[in-house]
Amino acid sequence: MEIKETALQGVLRITPKRFGDDRGFFCETWNQSRMAEHGLTHEFVQDNQSLSERQGTIRGLHFQCPPHAQTKLVRCGRGALLDVAVDIRKGSPTYGHWIAEELSAENGHQLLIPEGFLHGFVTLRPNTEVLYKCTDYYSPDCDRAVRFDDKDIAIDWGVDLSSVFLSDKDKAAPALKEIDSPFTWGPRQ
């Protein structure tokens, strides 16, 4: 298992070891006791799956506010995506900063995105399947979004934004400066 820190404190790229032969490969995408050895003690309660048929589909930027805030562990089952996390913890030295990691079926990378971060992705290939674990259940009352193309965040999605595919919810999302983030940065986060 390779665990790599990113430029945003708490956001980690995790790459499980793959064991391959002429049939393909096997890997553990999450092993709670092994992760605890690395200080990762998340308890996941819900697994989600999305399929985006079109290349250039953007989903996000999403988060759930307390009391149902979520840490997510995101991976790609088929295809490829650019996975994005944005820090929205008030007082954080990286507030409003973002990172992006390419996740694909081939590279096996996963992105751990803690509470206090926006999450979104763009599909880089047709029929991209995204699988992610969450530490809390989906709660419509706590579901929030921020504009994917917020000029203050300025994410480089790597695609032509005039031709992306979006949900109505994502089209109508407010800018980051229009929301009151419920998250606060602390030295232990």
C-alpha cells in the first residue's frame, strides 16, 4: 500500500498493491486494520457507484454539512477521471485551494477526501465508473454544492468547459463566497 500526501493537508492518494497473473489482478481497496497502522481510522458506512456515459461529465463540487459530513474514499472501476478536492475549512492556510489526481482503472489510485473539502470530478473517458466509500449516510438536508467553474477557485478541469455535461443541481450551484462553510480548520486536521 502506498500512501502519498497531497498539497492539501488530510487529502491523501492511496494506491493499493496489486497482485497480478494471466487472469488479471487482485487488490484490497480498503483494509481497516492495515489503514489503522497508518493512522487512518475512518469507519465507512455507505458505498456509492456512479456511471457517466459521456466523456466530459462533471459531477460536483459537492459536500455534506454536519451533522452528516462525509469523508470519502474515491476510486475508478472503469475508465478514467480527474478527481478534485477543494479546501473549505475556515481559517485554513489552504482555504479555497484545490488539488486534482487522475484516477483510472489502470493506475488503481484512490483519493481520500476528508470532511471539510468539496469533491468533484470530470470523466476523461466514456463510460467511466466511479466507486466511493463514505463515513456517513447521504442526507438530502445536509447536501450542498459549489459551482464547478467558480472563478475564485479556478480549477483547471483539463477539458473545454463550454461542452461539459452537468446536472441541473450543479448548473445552479452558488459560488464559494456565497456559502457559509460549516467547517473550521484546526491543527489536528
